Amino acid sequence: MTGLCGSKLTRLSIGSWRLVFGMAFVACVLASAQTKQLPGPISISVDATEAAQKVLHAELSIPTKPGALTLYYPKWMPADHSPDGPIWNLAGLQFSAAGKSIPWSQDDVDMYPFHVDVPQGATSVPAKLAFLLSAPGPSVDFSASGTARLFVLMWNQVVLYPSGWPASQITFQPKLTVPKGWTSHTALPIAEQSSEAITFKPVTLDLLIDSPVQSGAYTRVIPLTPGENLSHEIDLAADSDLALDIPPAVIGNYKNLVKEAQALYQSHHYREYHFLLTLSDNIMGLGQEHHESSDDRVPANALSDSNQRLLRADLLPHEFTHSWNGQYRRPEGLATPDFQQPMKGELLWVYEGLTTYLGTVLAARSGLRSTEQTCEHIALLASTLDHRAGRTWRSLENTSRAAQILYFSPSEWTSYRRGTDFYPESVLIWLEADVTIRKLSDGRRSLDDFCRTFLGGSETMPVIKTYNFDDVVAAMNEIAPYDWRRFFLERLQSVDAHAPLGGLTGGGWQLTYNDEPNLMITASQATPGAVDYTSSIGVLVKADGTVQDAIPGLPAYQRGVRPYTRILAVNGRQFSIEELNKALAESKKHAAPIVLLISNAGFVESHEVEYHDGLRYPHLVRNESAHDYLDEILKPRVAQ
Ligand SMILES: [Zn+2]
């Protein structure tokens, strides 16, 4: 058992265990804190009655003593793995003591600490602040969390907390008032509620920030485990009653999801689980994990429209998996004691990457995607990564390490820059690990066993158990002895031009291309996103002709097509996705190039793209001479 005393902000730890939600203190923490009294409960009262008018008001009372006081606005958000606490939308900040206003200053280097001098005689500092809500735009903005009929309270947006203590030791007493007639849902334990005013039970700062509250005029609760001791539910909020009408078969799939997750992990680390699912076109799209809930925000028709449903089928399986992988088990570098200390993202290929693989698998096992749809999903993912221009200069490991900047990079130039590829590429790596275990053990063991032992473990309350790379390697060796260190490092540090497809070929499948549309690309054509021509001329194009990306080395790029331009015409006809598809299909029949007329910041250019392979879409095909491991992996474990 090794304590982690020594850092200024001492981690509440027992060996690699870190208890959140402040129910047990350990000797090493108290030893470091013995000269300093623990701060008493901080009261926070959030008035969200003007949420529809885009502003939240909060009043805090922070127990303290006279002298210098440093308060932090949360900076490093655990689920974002980034220093992106939206401090730019903090407003109206005022402090007082003994009824008089007192001045404050912001740190001159780091914008998140605030300093106040607490006058003699004061025992607490009341603070008032506002948080300004925004609307969804082209860039990531966590302030876009409310509409005229609903909002999601992310507590980090309205809290300040004193420096010098781990978040697991600071207690808050929260209250919330929502607009008249609105209903609220959260995993945060409630002490009492009278119509729109909710008083929560006292909680540690960790739990508070880990427990968003969804509130709205149009809501619906869908129990997923009715009659069982352990409650799981989908809490829907939408801008209209119409959006709450979900096909019963889809609800059945989500019930399957809970059963399949239980079969996979065979334990849980929550007291109850809430999918806080917000259906709105006026809120930022999001999937954000927590121990006992997830904050999932999708378009209004995401569950009723079959294309939208197919594209997002793995969202809830992914966020649910995070309760085990990411929340219960977390890389050491991402388990910081408060929200101020920087995080290290180098193991995000496990935290997010393995979760993406398991989200894909659980979506198939629960029926949210058919096996055919899952194969199409994996084919598109594999094709995209196999054409990633940036993979020869930036390793996958580096995309993990650089996550805190890559999350905020634009969609344009993604192929050359690389984005957060540790999500999709880890699907291929963990698939290969899964297939390898099955082969090594003659089918007796699989990655499911690793999930059960490493991510499941014993039943606990919401706690964090940290790990490092060596722990992952050791746990894999427990399941099937192999050189797992080399296996992972070779794939993580590779600068090979091609994606690791060994899991597909080893699993009995082959990535191939033909002119049959890929089901995922077809579904995306019915949404506002870009249409994927990666495997033909090498561009991603929106319905209005905007070139979102052009892939170096592929035909369009070679003839000068670049992102941040717009295609006006194809072979002399006004641009549309249909015209581009027609030109690609006809490219096989003659030797003439495809002529693209493009607007480049107002200057019109003509580009002759030499391409003659017709429409070309990625698919998986069976290699009948090899064992079908993929089918085994995707099969339900529970009778449905
Ligand atoms: Zn995730």
C-alpha cells in the first residue's frame, strides 16, 4: 500500500485507489492537512429560472478565515481531458464579507484562480456570479447547454472552490431552482424537493461536478430495469412533446444494453444509473461520461429517424461503458486531485479507445446496430484511418498525448493534422487484441475476460481505481500470456502509412471496396454532415459543396483541391452531391478528368482531377477459409 503524500494538493489515495465522494479519509491525507482545518460545507444556490433567457445565477457562501484566500474556477474537466472550463462566460462576480463588498483579482498568469483578502472578523465569504449560456456554433462550446424549453446544469460552470484541498474533501450543500413547470432529473441524491426548488444532500465537489442536472418543460422517464433493485433509466428532455415519442423497439434495445453490460462487466460502481438524454437541435451535441449518469445530447430526431439512430447507435453504449472504463478505472495521469492540476492524456487510447471498441461491440450485442451495420461502421472507420495522411508524421500515441489541443482543432485538415484518432483507431487495435486472446486460448478466453477483471472487479460505490501502462500489460497477461507490451507499443508508436488491420484479417474479414454504397455513408448523406469520398477522390464534402477536408496524396488533393474551398460545379453542371456521384460513376467510362470548378475565398479555380475508378465505398467481406471471430465478438451474450 503506497500513499501519495507529498504533492501540495494531496491525492486521497490508498495505493492506487482513490476514494471520491469523501466518505473515507486516509492517514496520509490527514497527516499533510493536520495544520489546516478542513473547509466547512460551501453552500451553493443556483437560480436557473432565467435559463431560457440564457443566464444562470449562483450564490455561494464559502467558510474561511481572515487573510489571503484563493478560489479556483474549475479548469481541467475530467470528461473533457482538457483545460476547457468555460471561464469566458463567467460574469457578475462579486464577493463580500460582513455585509460589505470586497475586491477580487484574477491571477496574472493563470486565468482560473481568483484572489481575495478576507477582512478580520469574517468567517465566510459570500459570492455571487452569473453564467452566460450560449448557442451551438461551429466550435466546441460547453456553454451551449440550454434552450428555451430545457437546460443541463453542469455544476462546474457555476462553482468556485478554495485552493489547497482535494476535490474529494471539499463538501458542498447545493440547491437549485428551475423554471416553473419544468421537471428535473439527475443522479445527485435529493434531500427534499418542493415543486421547482430542489435541495440536494451534502456532497463532495467531485460528486457535484460528476452529477449534472437535466431540466425541461418536456420530459419523460423510461425505466430500463423495472422491478429490479438496481435502477437504470433514460431521462429524456426535448423542446417538444413530439420528440419524446420513441419507437418501442429502440427502448427494448436500450434494455438489452443494460443486460449486455452487466454480462460483460459482472459488477457495477454506481448506486443507480441515469442516461440524461437531451433531444434538441438547439443545444451542443455531446456525450459526457460520469460515474452514475451520462450527459447525452443529440438532435431532436436522433431516436425517431432511422438514419440518425444508425449514426449514433454507439453513443449510449460508449458513455455507459465509461462508468467502468474511465470513471471506475482511470489512468493515473487523468486522475488529478482537483480541477486545477494538469492532466496527462497518454493513456486515452485505453480510456477512450477501449471504450469506443466496447461501445461498438455493445451496440451490436444489444441490437442497436445489426451485425451488417456494424461491419459497415468498422469498414468506414478502417478505410478512413487507412487513408490518414498524418499517420506518417504523428503516431497514435501522440494523438493521445496531444488530445487537449486536438479536441479543439477544426474539422478542416483532419487527415493531414490527425485528430483524436485514439478513439477510432483503438477499435482496430482492441479488436486485434480480442482476436489474439481468442486464438491464443483456443477460444476459451476473450477480451470480455479482461473487461470483467480489469474494468469490472468487485462491486463498489463510485470510486476511482487508477492504473498505468504496466497495469494494462499485466492484466492482459493474466488473461492470455503474450508480449502485450510490444503488441501495444508497435501499434501506438507506428508511423506506417496504413492502419493496423490485423484484427480484421485475423478475425476472418477483409477490407474491400466496390460501388455499393456503404450504409453509414448513405445514412450520413441524410444529415447535415460532410459526405465521405475518402476512398475515391479523397475529399469530404458538404451538401453545399464546401470541402471540409482533402487528403494529401489522393486524386483531388493532387490536383489542388484543399479544405476551406467550395465546389461550384462538377463537369460543367452546378454542384450537388448527386452530380458529384454521377461524375464519379461515369469516370470509369472515359479518359477525361473530372473537372471541378471551385471557389477559393472568392477566386474561381478549375481543377482537373484524374480519377477513373468510379464510385468506391468501403465494406468488409468474409474470408471463408478463416474462422469468423468478428461474428463471435458481436453476438449477444444474453438471450433477448
Ligand atoms: Zn468517451
